[in-house]
Amino acid sequence: MFRVAPTSYGGRGCFAVNAIPKNTTIHHVPSPFTAAINRDFRKEVCAYCFAYDLGRAMKVRLDVASLWFCSEECKDTWIVEEDHACDSLISAVLEKIDVAVARARKTMQSGRGIATPSEEYDVDYVPEDIILDGSPESAEEIEEVWDSIAQRIANSAPVAHNPLKNPMLKVRLLALEEIEWDLARLVAVALVRKYIESKPNSSLPSHFSWTSFYQLEPHEVDLLARVPALLESHVRVFLLLLLVMPSEILPHVTVENVRAVVAREAANAFGIWQLPLTSESEFLGSAIFPSASYFNHSCDPNVIKSRDGRSMKFTTARDVNPGEELCISYGMMLDQPLESRRETLKEQWYFDCGCDRCSQELAEAGL
């Protein structure tokens, strides 16, 4: 029905192989590669079907991973389709993250994580910012930061400088902020998928494929150019995962792999929004559907995306001709004027929109 191919303006897109009538479902993905519900909504959103009932707490809890579900059926289905498909490692990993972060935050709140005089750990070294000094301004500086982190956690590094071994640094490292906590869970699930895929005779379904996910375009430099402070968060997530991941997954907790996830999440994640979708809908979390990320944006889209529970469906909004690119709208911006649409797309997805509608409106405005 469609194929993924290079576009004339760079990158890849989806192109119709044949004529496609209006209201045709052209793509369906049953589950995200990885996803995370925002901490503010973790008790109010079903971890399987993403149901949200206007702030009411979910009825069923999976104690091991602190996940909430709208029904026993959703919980059981999540266990079979998501957790058992990954050797029950997802629930174990999420539990380890939650316990480590919660304990560290409690320690910090009690004042026991505040530095006190100690020759052994050189607390004078412990800075307010435990990872970075300043913000990176280029790809080279980003590389330098990650190289310095590798040096600080090397076995030969002084204990006082190593956030994995210095108790003062360690507790402050583990006390993640809410947004970092969410990111840690999203990255952890991705690394579990990678580990499972690496095993001999792996039978993971295609939508859980690390290989497919890795083929997406990374946007680390674009993201950090807009919000440099996020590099601190990315490093903290990496170090936390080194501390809590089960031994069998640790070989996959590398700088390269963690950067791969955060770099691809930056512009490829789909928002999990309260349904029915309106301008007043709550933003509940993020999910990555690798095969769906090849649909590019248009301010006059010929494909409509929609979420049905945990799955994403893509349906033609009008008749499509053979060879025509299949495009969706990235956000709720189609009613905005030209300048606002383009500004939003540039800020959140890092490109200058050149769709037919924008090109026509630019021409009409003499720009």
C-alpha cells in the first residue's frame, strides 16, 4: 500500500504505491516500542490501554512495578503481551528504578544526603551541579561531556569523583526529578527490548524491535541546542541505569545506547493524550512507534492518526494518488496562522515546514 523511501527534501517518508481511497486504514501498530506515563498521572492512567477517567484513580495495581490498570483484564494482558514477552524483565526493571529513586529522594528530604565533613569522600568536591559545569553549545562539547563521564566512572577514577561509588554523589544522583524519572523508565524499557532482541532465537514482534527503532533519525544535537540543561538529565538517567539494571542487561547500558534512545525520542515520540482529543486534553505521556515515525508532517495532511487504547491507527483523510507522500499532522496546530505553525514545528520538531500549504501561504505573503 505504501513504501518508505527518501524524500526530495531530506530524510525518508511514506509514499503510496497505488491509489488509496479515502477512509482506508493504511497502517496499524498494536503497541509502542517503549512508553512512559507522566508521573503526575501514573495512578490515573491505565498502563495498558492508556485510559484516563478525568483524574480518578485506576482500580487495579501491579505492585511489583507500581503500575496501575483500569481492570484485571488490562493488567493480565499487559503481563502477557509486554512483560512476559520480555522474560518478565520490564516489571523488574521498573520496580528497581522506582525503589532506588524513591529511597534517594526520601534521604535527600530528610537531610541525610547533605554533605558532612569526610576525608574519605572529599565532600568539598561535591558541587551543586553533580554532573556538568556549564552547558554544551556544540556536538563536540556534547561528546566531551560524555567522555568526561566515562572517565569519572572508570575503575581507575578517584572514588570522590565517581558518582557510582561516592555515597554523597550517589544519593544525589539517584534522587531524580520527575521528568528524569519518566525518562529513565522509557529508556529502561527500550534497553530491555534490545537485550531480548540480542538473545538467540528471539521472537519479539516487529513493533518491539530495537533494530527498527535504531534506524530512526536521531536529534540529540537539535534537542540540546534548544534545551542545553537536558544533557544533565540524560547523564543522570544513564548513571542511574548503571546502578539499578539487572546484571544480564548491564552490557547494553552503554553511553551509545542511552544516547540513542533519548536522541530518537526527541522528535519521534507520539504524545499520549486524553481522549477524545481536543484542545483541552491532558498530556498523559509519550510513546514511540518506530514504523509510524516515517510519516512526515503536512499542514494539510492526507492521513489522520488516531489512538485506540494502546495502538495507533493511520487512515487516509482523502483519496491518495500513486506516488503521493502520505503525511500526518504532528500536533494540534492546523488552525493556527502560518507563522505560529512554523514556529511550533521548528521548536518542537526541528525543521522548517515546506509543505504545499505553507509554501502557498508563504508565496501569498510575498515571503
